[in-house]
Amino acid sequence: MPTRLRPADLLRLTDEGANGVLDGRFDHLIPEAFPTVERWSTRLYADDDVDVWLISWVPERNTELHDHAGSFGALTVLSGSLTEYRWAGEELVERQLDAGDQAAFQLGWVHDVVWTPPQPGSKIEISSDSPTLSVHAYSPPLTAMSYYEVTDNNTLRRTRTELTDQPEGV
């Protein structure tokens, strides 16, 4: 289903969602103690055009290499850091997204996202009760995600497609 929203709109929505989390507007949706072993998410907003999610990221849990089917996406990192591994046609390229950074995903964007440990001497400390947090928006709302593997010939092979209404493999 087509969407009237574009990546720039989704970046604005993730920024607004991040500000809402920081301002306490979504405290009623956030657990008092974050799970520290498993990833966690909650929907902040949804309508026919968009889903906006708060997602936690913990060590040793990744999303797997995936796309968002027919949805555009965007994210804003609230705390900590994430590393994204994106398929660039012949190889995976890596980028780190730190607190305050944003990223947008076009249709067909294939990536894996993982928690990034804090760098020595960094000002932001990730403690066991404070996972990395990010706000994500998808338009149209997610209905499916496809998962991939990189072959020995440096091509992508789809391994499965799953119907979902959950973000980033949570």
C-alpha cells in the first residue's frame, strides 16, 4: 500500500517521539525496570499511515539482516549507540549511530542493527538497568519483514519472510 509519508517525515516523527520519551509523555508505556537480557519495544503512536515505536537494545541480540517489506523507515537514537550493517550491493557497510543521531531507510533497505558497547572514556555509560534506546517510525505500518543471508558469492539470499506488526525483529 502506498504511503504519503516520506523518509524526511519519518525522521521528524522519530525526533518528536524521542522528545516525548525524554519529556515523560510516554512514561505510562515504559517499564519501571528495563529488561536487560531481551530486547523490548512499545508502540508510541499508530494510525493508517505510520507506526512509531520505542525500542530497547541489549548486548548479544541483533535483528538479523532484514528489510521492512513495503515500508519506509527512520530512527532516532535516544541513548547509547547502535551499529548498523547495511547491504550496499556487493558487501555490508557499517556505521555507528550514537545518541542524537538519525537514519532513514528507503524501500528495499537491507540491514542488521545491534547494540554497540560504550567506548572507553565516553560520557554516556550504559548500565545494566539502562539499555540503548531508539525511536523508530515505519510507513506504511509494518506488515512483513524479509530476512537474508550473504552468500559465498557476495549476493543476498532471502531466507524467509514473516508477517509481523512488531518492529525490527522484536
